[in-house]
Amino acid sequence: MFIKTKNNTKINLSDIPVLKIGELREEIIKENKRPVAFFGKDWGNGRVRLFVVLDNAPELLVSSALFEADEKSYECITNAIPAFHIFEREFYEQFGIKPLNHPWLKPVRLNQDEYEFFEMKGEEVHQVAVGPIHAGVIEPGHFRFMCNGEAVYHLEIMLGYQHRGVEDLMIKSPSNQLAESICGDSVIAYNTAYSQVMEILKDIKVSDKAQLIRKACLEMERAAIHIGDLGAIAGDIAYLMGASVFGATRTLVINTMLEFCGSRFGRGMVTVGGVDYDISEEMISKALKTFEKVEKDVDRMTQTMLKNSTVMSRLEKTGTVSQERAQEAGLVGMAARACGVDLDSRFDFPDKWNEELDIHKKPFHASGDVNSRFKLRYKEIKQSFSIIRKVFEKLSQYKNEPLFVQGGENAKDAFVISIVEGWRGEIVHIAMTDAAGNISRYKIKDPSFNNWYGLALAVRNNGVSDFPLCNKSHNLSYCGNDL
């Protein structure tokens, strides 16, 4: 039994079915849908309520199961639907309720004390350990390579070094400032997801003008990070011209964001109820000229690289993940699309602007390797600038609308989901309120939570020296996983 809902829609907690875990497991397997969220909440007297959200685009399916105080295990779902593997591990880590027969029941964040790494034996077998302390400004994470000679047989990734308790902070003192600090390269996406959750709870109708400004800034964020990543991939194969050109070109985009709101990364732009800054006609005119140059520079540098045989020898067939493996592992966003798994929240859960602005999915021939992840970024950069131009043109129709709308009190006993397609993939924020309207549970899922295992799959059967390139082509978030 599931209740059907949609993205950015409030449902009553009392309307969500409460099943026995065995019944819920059967229903999940029968539906055979991709998990969007799978998390628990302390339900008092030692009981735990498990909530499940499944992707049934353009709808979402929601159900739950109640574990009594003496129920400490259940038959795992992962063996039937592998994409649940990371979700069940997190649930076990947080509530101690064990998914029996789980094939890889290892910690997600509480890793540092006693972590049993996968072991191999043989004369040519050796281990390579990298991190958690890295050179430069890279965040902490430990990588353990099991190698046969130079070939990587398996990679284990151990994270959790900076678990910050963000979800608890969201209950105690929720704010836009906290939301935009969760993952520093996805400020607009995170702030939009948080704001949409709160707006639904407070019954705020955001103006069309504010919605369009948010949409333009989200696509600017996507384009800027993708351009920077093209440069980073170029740097990892020692193609220094590409690294320099893409790096300088990205700066033009984030400096435009600086002109819009005073922050190159969009801090302070999005707020609950709308946006804090208007974009004048003069700003739009200047931005369009800048983006015209950016597109030309990206086109020229991308085509130059793709015609270079040395570049292609490093990108093609490196770090390949098959469509089947990507689907099984539950990859999302860009990492999934590069493998041929067609998931994009912008189109799977569309808002009204897709139709009004004539925005559609564009096909992409995916091969699952670094080359595919490189080309997909280029395609999405082009698509983002196309969307931005359409948004800027549409904005003139709403120039007299307010930037911000005040809201009231939170809805009581409510459950709200907001999914925003950040540049990495789907960012999921879920809020629950109690009988007084206070937030009683706040759940966050970054796309990296799904995709770190995809990086481990990508490295298999590659050389150890290919890891930096595989890693950068995914560019996953440590803090997005650790929360």
C-alpha cells in the first residue's frame, strides 16, 4: 500500500500507510521502483517508523512500516532490488535494525573505529591506501585499492570523517544560511530544495518572477561547475591548455552570479518566499553577452580536445560503468545519465516552466566511460545556457511581481518532499512536522550518497593511475555524503 503524491506537495502524516515490515517489503518488491528515500524516525517508546519514497515519475509513492521496540531485524530488500543497498546500510547504522542477509552491510559514516576492508590473497596482490588526508584543499575520505599488479580489482571508499549532524541542526534551527552551507558547490540547488519544503509547509505561493530567477541561477550553477569539471578532467590528463581555458571560462559565469547577488556561488540569492535580489535588464543584457562568449570558448576548447587522439586515448574506455550496473547500484543524476540510465528530476518531475518555456529532454548516446561523462557535461552546459536565455526573455513579463512573499505558520502533522536536480543529480529534502507544526524530522539526500559506489565500480579493471581521472569525472561530494 502506497499513497501517491507529487514533488513539492504536502501530504498528511495520517494518510501515509503504516504496515508491518514484511508487508512493506513485499509491496516494495512488487512495485519494483527506484528508491528516492528510505529513512527512519524515532516514534517513541523504543519504536521506529521507517518511511519509504519510491520514484513513480511524474508521481512519488510513499509508505511506511512501524518497528516495535523488540523488532531489531527484517529480511533485507537489497537482494531483490540492489539499489536499496546504501539506504538499508544507513538505516541500520542509525537505528540498529538489521537487514538480514544484506550482501555488503558496512558502515556509511561511522567508519573510523572498526572497519573490515575486503581482503584478497595472492603473490601479485597488494593494497594501495590513499587518504583520508589529501593534498591541497580536498575534503577527507579514505580509498583502499585491492590490486593485482597494476590492475584494480576492487576499491573501497570509507567516508564519514566530517559528519556534522546537519539533519539535527535543521530541526533545531532551520534556515537558508544552513541550507546553502550543506554542500558549497550546490548552493542554489540546496537552498531551493529547502525553501520549497518550507514554502509548502507555510502555504507560500512564490511569484513567477522569483521562480524564474531561481531557475536561471540553478542553471548558471550547473553550467559553471560543469565547465570547471571539464577543466579538471583536462588537468588530470595533463592537457594544460584545456585546464586553463575552462578554468578562466568558468570564472566568467560565477562572476556573473557575483554581480547578481554579491556571491560567486549564489549565497543569499534564494530565500524562503522567493529571492532576495532582482536581476535588472542591464544585468541580463550584460550576462547574455558574457554567456555568448562563454559558449563559444567552451565549444572551441571542447571540440579541440575531442579531435586530439592523445586526449581520446585517455578518455575513451576509461572508468566504464555499464547501464545494467549503474541501474543496479542506484546511480542518479549525471553519473547515471552517462551510463544510459535516463534520470533527470527536471524532466521526470517537471514544473510548469518546462511547458511554458518549451524545455525538453535531449537524447544522449551514453557509453559509461570518462569520455561519456566529459561529453555529457558539455551537452548540459549548452542546454543550461539555452534554458537561461529562455528564462531571461520570460522575466520581462513579470517585472512588476514581488521578489518575496511572506508566509504563515507551518502545517501540522505534515510530510513534504522537494526534489531538485542539482548539477550532480537529485537533491532530496523531506520535512515532517508534529502536532504543533514544529519540524520533527528533516531528511536530506545528496546525489553523492547514491554515486560513491558508482566510482568504485568505475575503477575496476583499470590501472591505479587511472583513479584520479575516474574520480574527477564523477566529482562527488564528501560533505554531501557525510552531512
